[in-house]
Amino acid sequence: MNSDLVWFKSSHSGPDGGECVEIAWRKSSHSSGDGGECVEVAETTSAVLVRDSKDKSGPRLTFSPAAWQSFLAFARSV
């Protein structure tokens, strides 16, 4: 992953700016630069979220931190 973070404000945040929840998304360093297959990841203390950067409001995958680490270890091994 690269270090470029894109902040996302939760749709559950109040309209006056109070009690906001934000998540930092970062684009995979393995994503193509031509607008093709792009994956973004956001990590919280209890979950790792994965989404298609071309469909930011679309579905997201949610992993536990342990499951995400297992996935990364497997992906690096192949």
C-alpha cells in the first residue's frame, strides 16, 4: 500500500460537523495507474475495509485484522 490517504466522512455524521467519524482510505500500490483495477483499503482498530476505488459508494468487504493479515501473508506467498 502507498501512503496517500483519502479521508472519508461517515454518512452517519451530523450535519453540523459534530460527532463525525472518518476513515482514511489508501490506494493499493499494486493498482494500475491507468484507472483500471484499483483497490483501496481502510484500517480501523476492529476491521479492515476493502473497496473498489472506482465505486466508492459501492459494496465493501470487511475483514477482521487477523483475517486481513492472513490474507496478506497468503497473497505475498504466491
